[in-house]
Amino acid sequence: MILVLSILIFLLPLAGFIVMALQHPRLPRHGDWLATGLLGAGLVISLVIFRAALHSPSPLLANLTFPWLPTGHGGGLLGGLMVDRLTADMLVVVTLVSFLVHLFSIKYMEGDVRYGRYYCGLQVFSVSMLGLVLANNLLFLYICWELVGLSSYLLIGHWYEKKSASDAAIKAFITTRLGDVGMFIGIMICYLKVGSLQYADLFAAVKTGTLSGGWQTAAGLGIFLGAMGKSAQFPLHVWLPDAMEGPTPVSALIHAATMVAAGVYLVGRVLPIFDAPTLLFIAYIGAFTAIFAATIALVQDDIKKVLAYSTVSQLGYMILAGGVGGYSAGLFHLTTHAFFKACLFLGSGAVIWAMHHEQSMSKYGGLWRKMPKTAFFYLLATLALCGVYPFSGFWSKDAILADALVFNWAHPGHWFLPVAGFATAFMTAFYMFRQYFLTFTGRPRDHHAYEHAREAPWPMLLPLVVLGTLALVGGGLKGEWFAEMNPRLSGIEQVRLFAQAGYTSPIVEEALKATPPEAAATTPAAAHAGAEAAHAEDAAHEEDAAHEAHAAHAAHLLAMKLSSVLGLLGIALGALMYLQRGNGATVINPAWIATPFKQVYTILWHKYYLDELYMAAVILPTRWLGRFTAVFDRVVIDSVVNFFGFFGRLGAFVVDLADRLFVDDWFVNGSARAARLAGDKLSYAQTGRVRQYLVFMVLGIVVISALLVFIF
Amino acid sequence: MDFNKMLLTLITFLPLAGGGLILMTPRERVGTIRWISVATTGIVFALTCWLWWIFNPAAIASGTAYSGYDVKTLTDVPWIGAYHIHYRLGVDGLSVLLIVMTGFLSFLATFVAFPIKKYVKGFFALYMLLVTGMMGVFVALDFFLFYVFWEVMLLPMYFLIGIWGGPRKEYAAIKFFLYTLLGSVLILLVMLAYYFKMQSFEGGKYAEYAFNIPQLVYLQPFHVPDGPTLFQHLMFWGLFIGFAIKVPIFPFHTWLPDAHVEAPTAISVILAGVLLKMGGYGILRLNYPLLPEVGATASVMWFLAILGVVNIIYGAFCALGQTDFKRLVAYSSVSHMGYVLLGVAVLKEEAVNGAIFQMFAHGISSAMMFTLVGVLYERAHHREIARFGGIGTQMPVYFGLAVVGFFASLGLPMMVGFIGEALVFLGSFKYNWLLTCVATSGMMLTAGYILWTMQRVYLGKGKEEHAHFPDCNRWELISLVPMAVAAIVFGVLPVLALNIYQTSTGVFLNLFKNLI
């Protein structure tokens, strides 16, 4: 049943895509309602699956495997799909956001030149993203991974008349493909060592030591490189801000809620493959990305750029969580982030729509008077992103920070991880409220645009309402559901149970339990995530478990307090600097800070000059090398060929000359000339006189006789 | 008479009969001539599909000379009896795949050739001869016959480029002809070596097998216990260069861009789609099986694997630097055929399967790319990438097909290009991980030049000078849509193609079982 549903959920948008790709000009309204309806149906199905996953005694609800790519006799790579709780959760996230974005786009994209094609793009994205989370092996994951890259390329480049849009599309594809190449190398290692790409087989191979040592590290790093590309981790994050060239609903769907989160999903899904050094690498990449992107977001002016860097930063959080082993926290944050960041992007879309496609925040101001509903739900999402109690982001961010703290307590050398996390929390609150105050409060800075601004119509508002509400209750709501199943739990335990039961994948869980003790020791948080069950069986470890639970509890309390304080400080600073008082001035003029730190400001404004660096160090040299190779090919390689041709013709010329001069002229014609000359000269002897002939005859006889006599 | 026994002969010579029919048609009746070609190639394509359908590689027990070949269609009649030259036709999985591909492409290419106005009769008559030559190469199991078809195919190609080509057609045609002929001479020498060897091998017991390819492979007349001799090396490299020119493999590739740029679109389609595969086919049918000891020598494997990687990367860089659209596609062929060489050279099952799939995939994707370029050239009469731009908005249907074609070539999963690449890499990774990692940079470069080209040609604001360009017409759609469908179908269900030739791969690799 679940299997049929999960296949259906995948087939619906696929059928929609095929129909629309071929027939969209002939469908009513280019098939927008059809596409939206299909995703709506998909949402209903995924909710059914999710409900089943909640109540199912077996964590693995469906599993289907079939041979797909034969590689040699007997062997072959399998295709397949599976549904476990992790998948069920991702299905809800993907179909929900996708459905709402479809709905939102009906108004937002109205009258677009390629309206039908846009919906085709959304459909193909939905198909590939659903395939990605349904896959039960690395090969299908990789395939869908590339296909979401394709749909991202198509949708970023939707307005491809603009050079900047097509540039951004290419940049996104190539940058993520760099990660994908790494991932493919990881896949090749797995294939080499294990011979199968099924998750279950890979985890078993790690357990038995078939995949271990340097190969395991390399495979892990390779696969993680794929996650770095898609989830825009430093230094492969550069494509995501540029991807904002795409239509805003696309940014909400692909570049905020779902596709960019695929890397986090991947880290969670294949966590048992990663060994300790890889996990540490993952943690540092995540932490650094979180703080790095947050600093850039501090100064950006484009409303979508701020959100884009915020997304990069939040993805860093999730990756950090995976790295310290708290993958359930990371996936929890993925879900809540999908709600509030999609809400923020769609809200920004409503603002941009109202302001006639003006994206610069320095032109905004006072918009809450014109669009109060948008402003209200935008505020909900902003508060969630800032991690304010009791919004959903508070719970999930707290879970990550707590895991980072626990990790740091176990390994005091790695203080950077929690510190970066808390610093990011502060900066996030600051830049988000900077954005909120600049956009919705104060006096309008562009009066003309302000006058024409209006509240969004219902297809645009409804997604905001749904997502804004989920941003508020997203964490708690599901916690309640879990609490129903076990009413004794409450508070922090609720969140933790939510994280464990709702977001863990049984096969990941199984594999983690089986992680060798030394590996478990190096990743205490990984152990902590799946600890209780394993430890309960082992009485000797009970004390440790209790100790660990205690540490986790303490970490959660500290994380909550600290992040709340930092978040509120950030909001306060934002208010002081950007919330205008009655006279239009702020308490602290931002210029007071920007001017003395001019250089810092410039560096941040230029995003640490990474784009320029890549342009100078990678893109231009590659193009030059291409030019050079092309010229080399023509001038050197082809010249050798032409030289042989020339040589042949030279030889032919020489032979021809010799032929004409020596053979023809001297030998053939020469003998002819000689004959003619002889004839000419001898003709004088032809006098016609008989006496003379007689003399010749006699002379001849004499000479011949003499010769005969003397010689013989 | 058993129809199946006639099948290969029909597939090979039906085009020739069609060509004869064309010759008897009055020159002015252009329409009739075209439809004769369409009908002939259509029937041939149907016959190739029938061949696919009835093909059964398991009928002959393994361990015999003909194992892997299809017994139903084997044809063997003495031709020049005194020299043991036979009219011997037969197919194994590898040939079936390539025959079907050839049937498919030669059928579609006739539609591509519809815009040709000059000497239509001559064009299609030569084209039919070309199809016979190509089919003959893939069905011949007699070395001599193979050589004959190999040469037969050259001649019409020379005229098709030399008469219907672009501004530098004479240069390109002669270059193509002479270059390939140089390779043929080397192949001829090896063939003679085998002929004379068979006269004395085991006291001349097997003299009648002098040109019998499966028997030569089975008997291995030049086999000596202690590894490959210098003479075997010479023969291996003779064959290799002969086929490498056709593939083409760096540094023997420079005839290709010139030939492609000058050739008319339909001929480019055949050139890239089928002719290049003949090189790969020769390597898989003759070069490696006849001389497995050399192919399995460590240094040779290394050298050829590296050469394959060089092809991949060098071709991609060259493509990146091109300013002519068609030249770019030509260099992408050089890059893509590098996967074939890499896959064969490492002698791993996945890789050889991948190399064969890559030949098939490249047949579809490059044919499609050349058709796409041709459609544009038909309208713009130039191919300078820099002068295009914004075609996407002006020709939306064409643009949609172009996206399919270019992404298939890029190696996007669920399209043909991916399967070949992935299998080759999976196999070559087993051979050497470092080399393979270097080769994967080709995936990046390919994405780079494909996307950059698409941006410059299709994306951007529509230009005034392209405003009057009509979208794809009926004939262009008839040729492009099946290619697009094939590009997707075989990407989603690679097993359709793989099931055909996997047995042949196994037979091929059995030759090397005790050597590596």
C-alpha cells in the first residue's frame, strides 16, 4: 500500500511533466492548475504516508528493488526506492513547499513569457526531488541529484534573455557539478570496495570492515563534496546567491527549502559511511560556512541576497549538526528551515511583486501599512529564523547548538564549532531584523513605488499563511504528535524524541548502533543520537548513558539560554540601528559603524572577493587553455598532418620534375631527338645517285669483311 | 530459402539496390528519388529491428570459434575459393547494436538530407552506396570482405564531402580520404600477414581459415608461449593506428573537424554517428581479439588508457576553444570517443560494456547535435557561435530539442550519455583510481563547453537578424524527435541495449582471462 502510494507520488508529477512538456500551449492556462493539483494530490499522499510512518511498528515502510544497470555477467547495479521515517518526513516537506510554490506562482508569474515552461520546470524539479528522497541506493540518488541540478539550471535561467540569469544558471550547474564529480568518485569507491550501491549494503560493508581505512575516508569525503556543492557549503557556496536571478518562488522552493537541503539529507542518509576524520571535516565546513555566510549577509542590500546568504549560513548549521553526529537535529532544522525560509522567500516575492520587481531594500520602507498580512507572516518567519522561543526555529537551532556543545565538551579542542554556532545565531538575528525594519517599518524611501504597492492576492497569501503558521508551530506541533504516542514525555525530551523518532532512518540507525566502539567514541554525538537503545541492552554502559543523557540535558539548557540571549541581543541591535523613530532617524546611525570599518565593510560587500578569485584563478585560465589547445591543435598537430601532405606533394613535385626532366626530356624525348638528328644528318646521304650507293656498298663490304677477318 | 539466412545480405545490399533504382530515375524527379531513399533506408531499418528481435547469442556453445554469434543469420559461401576468401556474414551482440544504430541513423539522415538541392540523384545514389559499405563492415566476418567494405565506404564519402561540401570541401575530402587510406594500408598489411601465416600454421591445416575472423581469433596463429613478440606488437599497432584514425584518437584526429565542417549535415550525422564507430568496432572485433597478448600487456594497457584520458580532456579543451559551432561538436566527438578507448584499454567488464554503450550513445547524441547545428545553418548560413544568441526565444520547439540533445551529450543521468560514461568510469576505477579521477575532470569540462555554447547560441535576447527564422519544419522534426526519444529511452532503460551485447563482452573478455 505504502509502496504503491510512494510510486504514485513520484509518478504524478512525472505524468504532469510529460503532458505539459508536450502540450502545455494547448492546455487551459498552460496547465498551471493541473500542475498545482498534482502536487496537491502529492501532498495529501505524502501526509498519508507520514501518518502511516508515525503509527507503523516497523520503521521501514516500503522497499522496492529491481535490477537497473547490468555491469557484467551476473552483476549489476540495482535501482529502487524505499520509505522510512526520514523519507516520509522529506516527502511532506518537498510536496508541501512545492505545492505552495505552485500555488504562489499562479499570481506571481502571471503573464510571464514562458509561463507553461516554468510549470514544466517546477514539475521536473518535483519529480527529481521526490526521486532523490525515495531512492534506496546511491546510484538513483546520484541520478536524481543531477536531475535536480538540471531543473535548477532551467529555472534559474528562466529569464534567460538576461545575461546575468543565464550566467547564474551556468554557474549553479558547473559549481554543483564539481561537487557531483566528487560524489561520483565516492560512488566509484563504494562500487570498487562493496560492489553494490544499496545503502543497506554499504552500511553492512562499513560494519564488516569491507569499506574501511583510507578508502572509507575518501568515499566519505567524495560523497560529502557532492553535499557541499548542492548545499552551497564554503567554498562551493558561490552559486547560491547568484541563483537568486531565478524567479522568487523558485528561490523559495529550490534554493531555500528543498534542493539545497538535499546535501543535509544526504549527510543524514549516509552518515554511517563517514568515519571520524570525515565527520570532523564536515563539522568544520558547516561551522565555517555558517559564520562566513552570516557575515556577508550583514551588509547586503538586495532583499533576496540577504535571504540567500542566510540560507547558506543555515545550511552550514545543518551540516555542522551532521558533522558532530547530531544528524537528527540537522534534519529537524532542515524541516523547520524549509517552513520559515520558504515563507521568507515567498514573502519577499510578495514584496518584490508589490514593488514592481524592485529588490533593493534601500528603496523599501514602511510596507507594513500597505501589506499588513504579508508583514505579519514575514515577522513570524523572521522570528523563527532568529530562533526566538517558542518558534520552530528555536527548537531546531537549539538542538544543533546543543549537539555542538556536547561534542565540544567531549573534545575541548574543537571550541570553534559551538562558538561559530552561537556567533551565527547573534548575527542571524541582527541581519534578519535589519531586513525586516528596512522593509516593513519606517518611512518609505521610494514614494512612487510605495504608492503603488498593494497586499498580495490570495494565491500568494495562502502559502504565506500556511508556512508562517508552520514556522510558528512547526517544531512543537510534531512534538505534540509524538507526545500523543508517549504522553509522559514533555519539554526537551519531546524535542529530542521528535528528533530521534521522527527523523532517524532505521537503516541509518541500525548501522550506527553497529559502529565499532572506537569510531563511536570519536563521534560521541553520533552515539548520543542513537545511544539509549544500544546502551540499555548493555548494563555496563548504563552509567555512561545516564551521564551522557545528563550532559545532553545540560547542553540543551545552556544552548537555549545562550542562543535566546544572543538572538535577543541581535534583534535589539537591529532595532537600534534600523528601526526609525518618529523623526526618521535611528538610535545608532549605521554609517557610524560602516565608516570607521570601511575596509571590512567593502570586503563583506564584495563577498570576500571569492567570485573575482574564481574568475581569475579558474574560469579564465580554463577558457584560455581551451583557446590555447584549439590553436595548438590547428597550428601544431594539424600542421604535422598538413606537412605530410605537403611532403607528399613536394615529393610528387620532385619526382614529377625528375620525370619530366630526366625520364621524359632526356631519355624518351632525348632518344627521339637523337633519332631525329641522326635522320636529319643521314638524310644528306640520300642523294639518289646509283654510283654513290655503289661506293657505299663496296665500302661497307670492305669494312664488314675486315671486321670479320680481324675479330674472328 | 531461409529468410533469416538472407537477412544480413538484405540489410547490406538492399541500399545498393535502392541506389540502382535511384540511378534509373530521371534526374528531375527529385521527390521520387528522395522517397526511394526514405523507403529503402526505412525497410533496412525495419530489417535491422527484426534482426534485433530474433537475435539470440546463446545458440552456439561457448568455447567455440563462433560463440557469441547468432547462428540463425550466419552466412558462409566461398567467394574467391582459391584464396579462401568467403562471403561470410554474421553478427554478435556488438554488431547487432551497431547495425540497429546504423539503420536508425541512416533512415533519419535521409530526412536531414532533404534540403539538398544540388545533384539530388547523385547524392542519394552515393548515400545508398555508403549505407551498404557501413552495414557491410558491421556484418562481415571475413577479413577480406571486411576490408572490401571498409574501402567501399570510403569512396562515396569522398564524393559526398567533395561535391556537396562547404568552401574547403576538396581539402577536407582529400584529407579524409588519404588519412583513412593510410590506415587501411596498415590494416591490409596485417591481413596479408595473417593470410601467409595461415598457409603454414600447423602445416597448413587451417589454411581455409585464412580470412575467417572468428577462427583467426579462436586459433590465435601468432600465439607464442612467452608473451607478445615484436611482430605481434607491430601488427597490433598497425591495426590500432588503422582504426585509431577512424575513431579518431589523438593525435590522428585532425581530419575530423575539417571533414565535419565541410560535409553537408546529413553526412556529418553519418560521419559522427556511424563512421567513427567503425574504428571502435574494428578495435573490438579485430585489433584486441586477434592480438590479445599485446592488448593485455601492462605497458600497452597503461599507454592506451592514458591516451583515452588524453582524448577525453584534450578534446574537451579543444571544444572549449572553438568559435565554429560545428567544429565544436566535432571536437566533442573526439572527447566522447576517448571514453571508448579508455573503456576498452582497461579490459574490465564494466568498462568494456560502457565503451560499447558509449559508442551507441555517442551515435545518437552526436547525430542529434549535428542535426541541430544543421537546422541552424540552414537558416543562418553561418556557424559562428559569437553571431548567434537568443535563438531559444525565436525557435522554441527547436530549443526544446536542443536542450535534450545537448544534455544527452553532456552525460546527464537518465539520458544515453551518462550510462556509457558511468560504466567506463566504474570499470576504469578498478584498473586505476588516480587515472580515473583525472578523467572525471572531463565531466566538468564537458559541462563547461556544452553549457557555455548553449548560452551563446540559444540564450540571451532574440536578435533582429534571426527574427525571421522559422521553427523546425516537419522533416527536421521527423529526424530530431526519434533521436531525442532514443536519447531518453536508452538512458532510462539502458538494459535494452546492454542485454543485446553483454554476452559478446563476456566472449571478448574471455580472451584476456589468463593474460592479465
